[in-house]
Amino acid sequence: MDRLDELFRMQAAFDEEVARRRQLTYDPATWVQKEVLAMVSELAEILDEVNFKWWKDPKPVDKGRLTEELVDLLHFFLSTCLKVGIGPDELFEAYRAKNLENFRRICGESDRPGYYAPPS
């Protein structure tokens, strides 16, 4: 089993356990809303870890705390994928296709204007 498959498996097991213990039975649209709000919250926590407040004295970035917040974000992202029926294979293929398109855009090989960046 590859790592992405394992992440999806672990997240599905956790989601099922939380829903069972808390007796949660939301429809998919409500789940997505809740998951997205959780991701927004985690993004704010990530910002707090990287000194985005220019009006405060900077502190050293704590890689461990930053990693923890990124993992929290990943939990909710994977959970959202599961709630809408996107599995690891579909996510991988969609990512691969989008990554290829992003390279095409930055190299000026796409019909989408505004992305080209000349080589330095």
C-alpha cells in the first residue's frame, strides 16, 4: 500500500470513529462546509506560526508546531475528499493533471494568459 492510500485509510477510520462516538449524521454538503471551516481555522493557526504579524517582534519558527498545524490541515483536507467521494487514485490523477497544466502555464504553453514567467 502506498503512503497516500494509507493516509486515506487512516483518515476514513478516524472519521468513522468520530461520527460514531459523536453520533454525527450530516449530509455531504454540510460536512464539506464544516471541513472547510476547520481548514480555514487551521490555516490561521499556520499563519500564527510563521510571524505574519509584522507589527510584532518575530519569533523563531518552531518546525514541530508548524508541522503539527500542516498535518491538522491535511486531516481536514483528506476528510473532505472522503466526504465527496474522492479517493487517493482520483486525487493523485487530478493533482498530476493540474501540476502538468501549471507547468504549461508558467512556460507559456497554455492558452490561459497571465501565468508565463520567463526563465531567469
